[in-house]
Amino acid sequence: MTDLFAQDHPVPLAEALRPKTLDEVIGQQHLIGPGKPLRLAFEARKLHSLILWGPPGVGKTTLARLMADAFDAEFVALSAVFSGVKDIREAVARAEAIRAQSGRATILFIDEVHRFNKAQQDAFLPYVEDGLLTLVGATTENPSFEVNSALLSRASVYVLNPLSADEMGQLFERACQKALAGLTFDDDARARLVGLADGDARRLINLLEQTRTAALTAKRTQIDGAFIDNTLAQSLRRFDKGGEAFYDQISALHKSVRGSNPDAALYWFCRMLDGGADPRYLARRIVRMAWEETGLADPRAMQIATDAAATYERLGSPEGELALAEAVIYLAMAAKSNAAYVAYNAARAFVAKDGSRPVPLHLRNAPTRLMKELDYGKNYRYAHDEEGAYAAGENYFPEGMPPVDWYRPVERGLEIKIGEKLAHLRELDRQAKKIKDSKD
């Protein structure tokens, strides 16, 4: 190992740590461990198109490069962010020339493949089909949403996971041994760096690179937690405001509220705030949760959620976030009912498929003489004039409409009382019908 301060132009850390063989890859043992799918593909030396789906910094590009080396294939890399159909055509021409000259296969690696639109994806599809190109696509987004079905049907999808704390520790030790000679890290510094990296190997390498540069500038070899805090910008945790991670986390928040777990709900709420989510977006979702998850079992939840959103608008961050957090706790602990939500969806679905049934005459308004002569409003029973302010047996549906039972209160919270009242009113209707039938 060489002295840190003797390195005028140290080798970039990412280059020094780049795995040369599959055995040097840290993480993804569910894919590259003994007997696992990618390991078997490497050992069989059988090229096949594949999509590597996972968060940033988990080895997608590394695996693609190792595949090209293992199969003695030409490696052509494109970024979907910067490339277009012209670049794809050039890659195809290069692959055709290589096959004609040496018979070697070409691996076309497309980083951020989800950024290609359908026309761009279609441009290389025929060459994947005829075997000229073996596609290796890397994506951070769910390929079932972002990659067209024709391409997906010709490629295997492999899911890569964030590196665990132990795996990040292995990378940390390898970096210290190979490229950080002369630097020593205490446990606090190591924990801070691994925590900031948040399962992203590339981020950890960048953080260590920054630490090495700062140590050279400060002429120090002992790195503690305070030095890390003072030197490195406190990067936000991995969070893509428009990507799948965003929607996964809001889904987890919603399901934690539905599952009546206030601690889990608070965790996901704070995770999203920490990741940079707009509190106004969270406020809108919290209001939605109140109406969808607590419903009429606890109508106070709607008011609390709405008040919390208004409080945030008035106070802003960070004071207003406390109101949103309290609303999350209340919703998690409130009685739950989606009976109104289910009833609304059922009614919408029925109306969408049903014909336009006319309003019964007795329910129509009769503001003119002609309308009265046409029996508009005839025999309408004014509920306030009836016993208990309820017109038992009255029909409020169009004639001939089949009976429906959309709203079914649950036996939780206020809906217990609502259910009891509804049952009582329906019994009055049955008695009224019995009396009417006996007269007929």
C-alpha cells in the first residue's frame, strides 16, 4: 500500500474498485451466487437479452460489462437520456461490421432504457430478434410500465436489490485496502458514510472519494464522524420524486394508515419528507385517506385532515408538518370503514353501464301549471309531514330499476349507529309494503 499523501494523481476510486470477475461483485447473491440464474448463464456462456431492474448504484453496469468480458462480446453502451434513433442505427452498423469481420457477438447496453420512447425501443427490436444484438437494459423504473411488451417478451427481467449494510461494509473495507492507504476511519465515521450512501455503492465510492480529497487538503489521516459531518454535504436519501420509489413510499404510508399502525405511518411520512416530497402533496393524500379509509366510521377524521392541510398552508415548514403528522396518527388510530367508498364505486359502475332511466313523476318538480297537469309531483310524500320524518315505503328510484344494496355500514365507529338506523328504516319500509300488499 502506498502513502496517501504521495499520490499526486490518485487513481479514481471507482476504477480502482471495479470488479474484474463475477466473484468480485458485492451484493446480488440471489442472482450471481452459486446455482443462481445469472451465475448459471455466465457458466454456460449463453448470451441472452435481459433487463436489469434496480435502484442506482447496485451493479447494473458492472454486470453488463462483465458479461461482455465473459462472452468475448463487443460492448456498445448507450444512454437513453442522450441517445436517439441515429445512435441506435450506428450501434447496429457497428455490430454488423464486427460480426462480418470476426464473428463476435455484440452486447448493446442501454442505461436508463425506460427513457427510450416506443419508437426508439422499436428501432432496435428487429436486431434483437435476429440475434445481431444482445440487449442488456438497465432501468430504475418498473419495466412492465416503461418497456414495451414486444421487447419485454424477448428479454429476461432480473431484479437487483440495494446493498445491505454488511455488503456496504465489504465495499468500504475493500476501498480502504485498495485505494485509501494511510487513512483510518473510526466506527462513527464508517457508520455515517455507510448511512449516507443508503445502499448505493456508487454513492459510497463518491463519498469516499470526497473524503480522500478533503483529507489530503487538511493533511490528516484520522477520520472521525465530526470530520465527515463537517466535510460532506448531507445528501438526501435516495428518492425519485417522479419514479417508482416515490409511489412505493406513498403506497406504504397509505397501507400503514389503513392497517392502523401509527408508528409505521409516521415512519413513511417522515421518510418522504426526508426524501424531499412536497408536504402539500402529502397533505392532499392525507385528506384522501380520511375519506377513503375512515369514511363515515369517524367523520372527524375528514375535518382533522382538512384542518391539518390548511394549517400547513398557513404555517409552512417545518411547523405545519407537525399538523400533518398528527393527522396521520389520528387516521391510523381512527375507526375504519370503506363502506361509503365501495358504495360510491358500485353506484358509478352501475350508472356507467345502465341506460338513462326517467325520473318518476312523483319525484319531479312542478313549478308550472302544465307540469302539474302532466302529474309532475303527484302523490309525492313530504317526509317532514310523516311520522318520524320518514315516508316509509316511498320509492326514490326510477320505475323498473332492480333493487340495490350498495351502502353497507360496517360495525365500527359511528357506522354502528348508522347501520342501526338504516336497519330500522328498512324495517319500516317492509311493514309499509306489507300493509300496501294486504290492501291490494
